[in-house]
Amino acid sequence: MAEVCRNLASTPQSVTPVWLPDGLAVGAILIWGNWLWFSVFLGSFLANIFAFKDDSSFINLLISFLPVFLIALGTTFGTLGGAYLLKKFVKEDYPLDRIINVLKFFVLVGLITPIINATVGVTSLTLSGKIDWSIYITVWLTWWVSNVSGILIIAPILLSWHYFITNYNFSQINLSNLQLNKVNFLNFILKTEPLLLPILTTLIAYLIFESTYHLEYIIIPLLIWNAFRLGQSGGTLAVFLVAGIASMSTVNGRGGFFLADLNKSLILLESFIAVITLTILVLTGAILERKEVQSQLKLAFAEIAKTNETLEQRVKERTEELKDKNLILEETLQSLKNTQLQMIQTEKMSALGQLVGGVAHEINNPVNFIHGNLNHLAESSQDLIEIIELYQEEYPQPSQFLQEEIENIDLPFLQQDLEKIIKSMQNGTKRIKEIVLSLRNFSRLDESELKEVDLHEGIDNTLVILQHRLHQEEQIPEINVIKEYGKLPIIKCFAGQLNQVFMNILNNAIDSIKEYNKKLSSQELESHVNQIKIETKIIDNQEIIISISDNGMGINSEDMNKVFDPFFTTKPVGKGTGLGLSISYQIITEKHQGKLWVDSNINQGAKFVIELPINLLN
């Protein structure tokens, strides 16, 4: 190999631009270890002794051994140094399986090792007088390029094929069933691809580098194909074949790299080969890295599956233990929910009490003052009108100026309208007093918690508060309230809380009707009459029945059993808390020892029925 490479030398004293033995040395040290150092030294010595020996005399022969000895020593130390650095910075056994490792191989072995070899070798030849100092840089660069190309071409192919042979399962190769026909032609091509692809690469490389045109770039996609299909071993073999064919063509004066100066031609060629070699190594390193990640993922998934089986078994064991604890937790949670609901109810009633107290204090007193003074105003205005009428009788012919003023203010109309205005103001203040009284009755702020009350009064007061929601709105007709009150006795109850129940049920009825109206067309709205019907009656002088029904959306059968659950609501997000009916159910069943149930069908309205015992807490 050394003699073949040396035949390509065109620089003084056989310094060739192509030197493959260094790649062989690096590959052997990396594969089999540093114990081969003597073989590297001996091989380098024997490869250079025939080129640099001087057998004109025995003394000259001995002297000529000295630079050869130094060259062999530099090659050995350079190879061992590069291998040491690579093993120090690359922890894996195979240094080309990752992109970062490929780059470390390129720098530590491909660049640093040739620097040591070239520096020791060229300096030894220069000191021995075999090379003139004036061409030191040129010879050093040629030597360095030759070592770089040799290492990048030979070392990867040795490393990749050693890795392939030691790790590939050759038992999976089966060519016995290969038959060339139309059905399995593609299968035949795929199985023979490892043999056909190198042959195809060789033929195309020969055509490219035998041509006088610059077609070198065409070989790159083919090399990438080799790398993807045949892996790193196939890629490095393809590069080796291309490098050999390109070198032979360039030496023979053909190809795009051929120049008048053969040394420059080979340097350019080896630079190109080094670049494509590095490209293929980086690409195949990325492929190997991806395969390793996939393999690790498979192992991880297998480990996860195994862990899942163990966890499933543990979960089954723990599930039995947790069932009893869950029952305790559910009871505790239900108790907490009930406490929370009670706190919310208390907070609502407290806030409502504060509101009504503020209304009573800020509005009731001024309204009473205005309402009381309106009577005096009516009497005083009537006295003034009578005086004016007496003046008109005594002075039927007023002055021209006074007559004009009477006509300007339209005195007859003013006399009639003033009485109407005062009467309208009296009606308005009376209405305000009724509303304030309804608010006070609704919350029962001025009475004890447990009181004998008229339930009809509580219902009517609630309707007064909700009156604004019953009026006609845009595209929603007015909601009619039908009252069918029976003769109910005065019962003892928690009046404020019962009024809250009425408020919740009536509010839901109004919401349901309005939501249903949104689904109707304009023609359907004209024929549809919105109504809420309130019925009360007494049964056997022991129980009072209050039913509140509407003709709104209704409740579907799936939700019927959940309407009284805490936080359950059929309203859109943001329009209901799901607490109103739950609190109402608690008030009726727990506070009043009664019943609250619902009957409904979708699009046919809903009917809520309250059953209260007459003799509560007796």
C-alpha cells in the first residue's frame, strides 16, 4: 500500500499527497488497542526505509536510518496520541455512532494526528538535508493532506466494518427463496441491493471521473443513497471505491480534478474525498444515533409495560384498601358540602337583610315624609284654587295685563292638572311604601326566625320583587301569573327561608320560559302564552300543598334525579351556581320536615310541588 501511494509522489524525496497506511494504523489501534504500537512503528519504518535509504556506503546507510526512525516514531506517537484523545473524549466503544463523536473523531484523529506525523516527518527530512527549508511549508501541507485523507478514507471503513461484522446477525440472511419474476421483482431488488448498489456506485463513479467534465457533484446523492440503505459500513465502502477510482483517473490524466501539476491535482481530489467522507460519516452517525434512540425507546416502552403490569397489580390491591377509605371520605365530603351550603345560605340571607335594612332606612323614611306632606300640599293647593276662583268672581273683568298672563299659563288647565299631579304623586309614594313593605315581609327582618305567617303573603311579596322580570322584553312576551289560592291556615315556619324557596323556584321558572321563547319562531311566539301557575291547597287539615308550574323548557328525564344535587345546573356557564334548588330542598326537608319534588317533560314545562306539615315542630 505504501509503495502504491509513493508512486503518486511528485514532490522531492517521495512525499506523496496520498498516504493510506496512516488510516490503516489508526483503525488498527482503535479496534485492537495500543499493544499494536510496535507494529505501527515497524510498518512505518519499513514503508519509508526504501524511499529514503542511502546505500552508497555503509555509513550513509546508517545515517539515512535516522530520519526514517524519527518518521516511524512520529507516526507511532501521532497515532497513539490521536487514539488516546479520542478515547478520553468519546466514552463509547464505537466512536462513529453519534454526530458529536464523528466530529470529535474528525478533529482529534483526522486533524491532530496528521499534524504530529507531518511535523515530525518533514522536520526530520529537512534536518537530514533531504528536503530544502524553502519548500518546508509546501511539503508539510502535502504530507498533512495525505495523512488526513488516508485516515478519513481507511480508518472509518475499518471501524465500521469491524462494528458491522461483530454486531450483525448473519443468520437472518436467507437467499434460498429468491426467484426473479414479476410478482416478487421488488423483493428481489431489495434483497440484492447490498450487492447491486456498490456495483452501481463503481460504474457511475468510473463514468464521472473518466469524463473531462466537472461532474463530481453527481456522485454525492449516490453516496447518500449508500449511507441510507446500507448504513455506515456501506457508506464508507462506497467512499473508498469512489476515492480509488477518482485517484486512478486523476493519475492517468482524466477527470475534473486533473491539472498540469499532479501533486496539486491529487491534493484537490483528496480534499474533495475528505469532505464527502466527513459528510457521509456525519449522516450515518445521525442515522445510528436515531436508531439507538429508537432502540432505547422500545426498551423504555417495554420497561413501562412491565412496570404497568406491576402497577396494575398494586392498584388492584390498593383499590380494595381505598374503598373503605373512600366511603369515609365521601361521608366527610358530603358533610362539608352541607356545611358549605348552610354557610352560603346564611351569607345570602345576611346580605339580603343588610340590603333591605338599607332600603328601609334610606328610602322608607323620606318616602313617608313625602307621602305625609302630599296631603297638606293637596289641601293647600285646593285653598289656593278656591281663593283664585273667589278673585275671579269678585273681579270678573281683570286688567289687560293680568288677562294676558292668565291666558299664557292656561289657568283653567293648571287648576285641573294640579289636582291630578298631586293624586299621581300620592299613588307613586304609596306604591313605593308597598314595595318596601314587601321587602321587609320577604326577609322578615322585624320578626323572630320562627313565626306564624300567611304563606300567600310570602308568595305575593316574592312576586312583587320579581315583577320586573315578568314584564315584556325584546322578542319575549309578558309572563302571566295565574294564582289559584286555596284557604290556608296560618302556620308556624321559618318565613325568611320559605320566601327564599319561593324566590329560587319562581326565578328558575322565569329563566326556563325565557330560554324556551328563544327557540320559538315569531309566529309561534304570537300563539304561545307565557304563564306561571301557582296553586295552594290543604289536605286533611294536616298538610299544605304549594305547586308552582310553568310552560317553559322543562327538564329531561336524565336530569330529573339530579336537580336537587349541589352544584348541578342545566343553565349555561356563568348563569347558575347549581345551589338554589339544593338549598331549597334542604330548607323544605330538614327545616320544615316537608317534601319537595318535581315533575317535568322536555319542552312541556316543569312543576315543583312543596308539601309542608301544618303542625311544624309541635
